[in-house]
Amino acid sequence: MENKELYPELADYIWNYCCHMTEDEQTAWRHNRAVERLAHGNRIGFHKHQNQEQQLSKDEAVLKLLENGYDNFKTLVVTRVWNEQKPELKLNLCPNCKRIARTPSAKQCRFCLHSWREKPNKESSSTSE
Ligand SMILES: [Zn+2]
């Protein structure tokens, strides 16, 4: 792998919070979701069943994205986003170890446990000078 910097936690973060999928990727994602829902066919009604079938794709480029499974698809998408949009990605990195936080609003590092919560210091501001 060339992407030494793209460790699993970072990949998850990109997938969850900054993944701008191409049309093919979105179609593949919906296709996969439809396949999963149809697999639980008895639990969804007839109309929903039809809706799901409409989400299925026959596009070869789309199906190729999923040919090695859903996890592989995620990796493909995340790697593409990482390579193409790395400078623009809004990553919530730990100020201490520079690794990725769990969510965009997290204020504590899961790796080094450093916390960057702003301290409530309203009272001390008026007395200093
Ligand atoms: Zn850290």
C-alpha cells in the first residue's frame, strides 16, 4: 500500500464525515443497500420491495466497484477521496499527536487522550490588566 498515512481510523472518519462520492459510487452504494434490504425481503412490504429493486444497478462500472465486496468498495472510495481531496478535507486532528479524532466535533484524542476542550475562563479575563 502506498497510503501509509491513511490508517484505518482516518479511513473510517473520511468514510463517515467527508466522503463526496461520484455518481457511480453513489449508485453502487444504493445498489448495495438495496441488495442488503432485499435479502431481508420478508420484513419489508411489497412497495418497498419494488422501490429497492429500482435501486439495483446493471451498470458494469458500478458493479465493478462492488465486485470485491462492500468493505473493498469503501476502501476504494476512501482512497480516491484521500488522493484527490486531501488538501480540502476537513479533518479534526489532535493538536498533540496529529491523528484523527473520532468525530468532527470531538475534543479528545482517542490515541493519546489529549483533550483540547476550551477552558471556561470568563471570570479571569477582566482582572488581568
Ligand atoms: Zn492525540
